[in-house]
Amino acid sequence: MRRLTLRVDAPARAVVQIGEIVLPVPEGTPSAPPARPGPLLGRAGELARIVRAVERAARAVVVTGGPGSGRSATAVEAAHRLAPRFPDGVLAETLGDRPVSAADLARRVLIALGEPDPAPDPVSDPVTDPVAVCRAALARRRVLLLLDDAADAAAVDLLPPGSRSAVLLTARRGLGLPRVRLGRLDPTAAAALLGGDDPRILAACDGVPLALRIAALRLATEPVSAVAEGLTPAHRTLSALRIGDRGMREAVQRAAAALRPGPRAVLRGLGAFPLADVTAETAAALTGISRAEAESALAALADADLLRSRAWGRYELPVLVRRFAEEDARDRGGPRETAAAGDRIARVYATALERADPGWWAAEWPNLVPLARHLDGRDRHRLDHLADVSADRRRSRAPWAAWSEIQRAALRHAEAEGPPHRRAALQVRLAHALRERGDPGAALAMLAGAEERFADAGDPAAAADAARATADVHRDRGERALAATGYRRVLGALAAHTGADALRTTAWALSGLGELAAAEGDATRATRLRRAALDRFRALDDAAGLAAVGYQASSSRVVGSAAPSWPSRASTSSGSGSNGSGSGWSELTGAPSGVARHHRPPNPVR
């Protein structure tokens, strides 16, 4: 029951009796959820998780997401789906991302419920506790509180133990509550919201609903090509994603302004260098803070959905947040700041490369390409170091495009500045990779001049190895006569050399000749040549060579046919070491190697 006071106003001199009439009235009419802002696309999974959490008696659920992700629209849609479970209504309040005390929020809820304000003046009525009154009111109702843009979890204090009411909040952070995150829309939903499938527009919008809606509005009046061309340049994307007073730049700016100073500074610093993802170590280098401070800041940015967690301790900037951070970096320092940030990152990676393991390589390859682009033309020593340490593609788990770009950058410097030995070694390394990828024509073109450069540098073993690599490519192309001539020339050139590198190259040439003999049907000669190659590989304890000629340790004999005569890890120059890899970096940056005398090769086989 509630008291309803009726007051009657009468004309002057009229005789009326003034009093109070007590009438029974209902305890409140259920309130409907706010109107849906429009069709909600691509959030079926998130809506299902919200509804499931409330149905399983979660007292409160918070919906979070990055700038422009549609938190409010998703929460309103969820409230419509949940409304039948709350017959006493859905009470909606917008909190403006500002802290609101439980007492103030209690008064708002009580007014929305039709209850009198328990203490409008705390001086005249300091005893009444609005929170207690609100809990009592909610204890006898089933109400859904829909609180948009909450800064804290104060609303949870309004629910009494065992309450059948619930709170659904939207917020920039998790608030320590059960949470449903709104990520990028999948490609199908993004195209449906855009009303088109132009890949340039979709890539620029990165699945963000606000960006897609703005682009869709522009497409209603502008050609697709004009919209796409406006969005594609990174420095113009945010300017193009704006209509009237609504824009992605403003959305990201509001999210950044809500951060504490530390995370806000880190967000700004991440725009200074285009790393694909960051760790605490690289974030600290970019921003000049300690690793511990960087870890805390990255966690806060991830909590605010301004970073995406890729793996433990690794985070990536969403595309449009990156554009904002890049704009901020340009405004603060321009190219000078970017160059300084790149130099700091290069120092971090120079140290990390020395202790890199396969897992590190797999995670860091996307970052090594922008690093190489930064070093190209600025720091040849570090670029060469990066190219050489990453030379073994199997050990470094290198994706071809990234590996090739780094190696070719080093080759460009060697072509321009020398020395010839360095250029030749990089040519052979790239040629091996091209041949391994099934492109013998490109491999042959890459090898042009390498043999002569090694010879001019006074390294006959490396020159012979380049000639042997060329013969291998001819064999791949079916040019058997050229291949056989090349292999025999290698054997002749190395007949007087007894070093480990010469012995290894001789073994590979013999293996190549054995392959040609097998292809021509001369099994006896093929077996003899392979055994000769095997003897040399065994003297070197060369696992790659032994595997290539089909050595079976248990029977100490040659079995089957040989694999292609370049080892799986490219033999790129002299000084390749006893493991046959030839793909480390030290042998490429040092002086031309001499001829070691501690190995005596078996008698050559003709």
C-alpha cells in the first residue's frame, strides 16, 4: 500500500472541507525496457551469454567492449529478452561513466519504483538509510536494473541477499563482475551492417559496429571507391569515420580519457612504433617506464578493451585504437619520436635474438618485419645481425614473406656497400630458400655472380659450393648435362682442398651426381657415388648429409634414393661448421675462411 494525497483547490469564499483520503493503489506499474536503437547484428553469442548468466541467478552482469562496440545497444536488446523474467519492470538509468554512491543510486531506483524519496535532506532526516530502504523495496519485487555507462559496481549493494532482481550494467572495465566482452563482428555480420563487402572498407572498420554504421551512412550518398579511398590511408582513417558529431576518434578519445595516467601514457607510447603486438618488455622500451609498470598498464588497457590479449603476456592494439595512438605520436613528436622509439626497440631485440628459441621466433616474426624496415638504411650492423640469426628458416619457424623481406633488405645493403663475399653468401642463402619453395628459375637468377664473388674474395671452397648450388638448380629443371658439368667442375676445383667446407661441398656434389646416375638408370654407378658421399658425410658427422643419401644407422648402409642435394638447412658459404647448416651469421660477416687441414677426405670418385 502507498499513501496517495489529494488536494482540492476551490474558488474564493467557497466552503470546502480539506482533509486526506487514503486509497489503496497498486505498488507500481512494470516499466518497459528502453526502445531498441535499431537492429542488432552479429551479437547472438554475446546475447546468449548474458541471458544464460542471468538465468543462472547471477546477481549482476557487466557488458564491456572497446570504443564503438555497441555496449548500450547490446544491453538494451538483452533487457528486452530478459524482461519476461522480471514482471515488476526494467528500470534504466544512464550513469555517465561517473562514480555514483550507493545511496544516490538507491534514491534514483526508489523514485523510479514510485517510492517516496527516503531522505531528500540528510540534515533533517539523517537516520534513514536509502540503501536499506531500496533493498527492502527490491526484496519484494523482481526488477531488472539496466545501468548504462557505470564507473563502478555500487549497484550490486542495492540487491538484498536472495533477491530475485538483477543488475545489467555496461562499463568500460570489468568492475570485478561476471563479464561479457563485445569483440569485433565476424566478417558476415560486418558486411551485413555495412551493406556492402568492399574489403578495403571492411578492413579499415575492423569489425567495429560504430565504424561500420558511419561507413554505411557515407555509402548512402558517396561512391564505394570514394569511401574506400578515404579510409585506406592509415593517417586518414579516423577523419573519414565521422559524420556530424559522431566519430571513431571521439569514441577512442573518451575511452582514453577515462584511463588512469599510467595506462594512458602507455597507450600513447604504443603508437610510436608499429609492432604487431607488445609485451611488457617492448612496452617499457617504447614508453621509458619499468617492466613492472608496463605490465600493470597493459593489464589495465586490456581490461578497458583497448588492447586484445593474443597469448599470455602478449597484446595487440585494435586497428582503430592504433590509428588513434599513431595520430597522438605524430602530434607529439612526428618522425623524430618514431625513429627514437624504433632505436629503443632495436636494442631490445638485439639482446633477445641472442637467447631466442623456437617459441620466441614463432611469436615474434610479425614484429621482426617492421623492425627490419626501421633498420633498413639506419643501422646495417643490426640488420645484418637480424638476417643472419634468422637465416635457418626451420629453426626460426620463418614465414616466407617475412623471412624473404628481411634477407632481401640485407642483400640490398650488401649490393650497395659490399663486401662481395657478404653479397654472395646472401645470394646463396636466398637461392636455397627459393629452390626449397619450388621456384628453381628464381633460384638460378639469384645465384648469378655468386661463384665469381666468392672467388674474388679468395674463398675457393665457398665458390665451389655456389657452383654446386647452381648445378642442383639445373638438375631440378631437368637440365642434366648442365648439372653434371657443374658437379664435375666442383670436384675438380676442390680436388686439392682438404678443409671441412671443401669436404662437405664435395660430398654434396657426389650425391648430386649419384642422383643423375639413378635418373639415367645406372644403379651401380649411383650406388658407388652415394657411398662416396656417405663416407665424407660420416667423416664430418653431418646429420643432414647422412639423411640426404639415405644412411640407415642400424645397418650402416645406403638405402633408397637420396634426397635433394642441398641440406635442409642451407649450406651458404664456407665456414659452415660440422653440422652442415651454413646458415648461421658469423661465417657471413667474418673474413673469407681458410682451408682446415684436420680432415683427410677419402679418395675422390669420378
